[in-house]
Amino acid sequence: MRAEWWKRLTPDQSQKLRELLAERYSDELHDVALVERAAEQLPYEHLRRVLRRIAARERQHAEWLRAKIRELGGTPPPPPELPEAPTWQEVLEAFESEKADQVEYLETAYGVRDPEVRELLERIQREEEENYRDLLEVVTRMESHTGRA
Ligand SMILES: [Fe+2]
Ligand SMILES: [Fe+2]
């Protein structure tokens, strides 16, 4: 059953909300693929585990978003394409984008009136903070292992 708030949205507003969620969904799947591939290449077991933990969180986020898009009558977009193996540079970019993710989620949550969607976005945002901390650990340790910046 659709919630009351949903019925009050104009078709334009509900379309916009689905698009927002779809955008976040694609971003999460992109991060899953990137971090998993980066983990495959990493010669350090401990850091591989940290990356896989991040990937698991991102996968869960994508799953939550997918369910919400469906619930709102939308169709989740197909998974984004990624180059074969991520470079270290891309991992660093992913790290940077985690900060952007948090801002994006906070701002989106702020603009959403529906309490359920807002709660979902805020929950994801809090977990992006954990991703950021985990990635910081990976980046710092990689730099000390390899001297790469
Ligand atoms: Fe995420
Ligand atoms: Fe993220």
C-alpha cells in the first residue's frame, strides 16, 4: 500500500524522486564494482577485507534504493559499466567521492518530505561515513606500503 504522502506528490514530483533515487542507486553500484575490483588486485589480505566490507555496505545501499524505487513504481536502471581493472587513481577518486556521497545524501534527505525516504537516505549517509573511514585506512596503508601518493 502506498503511503499518504506519496499520493500527494504531483506526477512531476514523484518522477523527480524516482530519478534521484535511481541516480544514487547507479552511484552505489559503481562503487561496489570499483571497490571489489580494487580488492582483487590488492596484495594485502587485511586491506582486501576492508575493501570488501565497503563493497558489502554499498551493495546493501543499492539494494535498499532498488527496493524503494520499485515501491514507488519505478524501474531501477541497469548497472553502470566499468573499465576492466581500476587504477589506484580511481580508488583515490572513489575515496574522494565518498565525501561527495555524504553531502549528496544529506542534501537529498533534506529536500525530501517523505519521512521513510528521508530515514533511508540518512541511514545510508551515516554508513558512507564508515566507508570514508575505511577507505582512509586503505589509502594511508597503501601509501606507506608502496610509497605511492
Ligand atoms: Fe553507499
Ligand atoms: Fe559510497
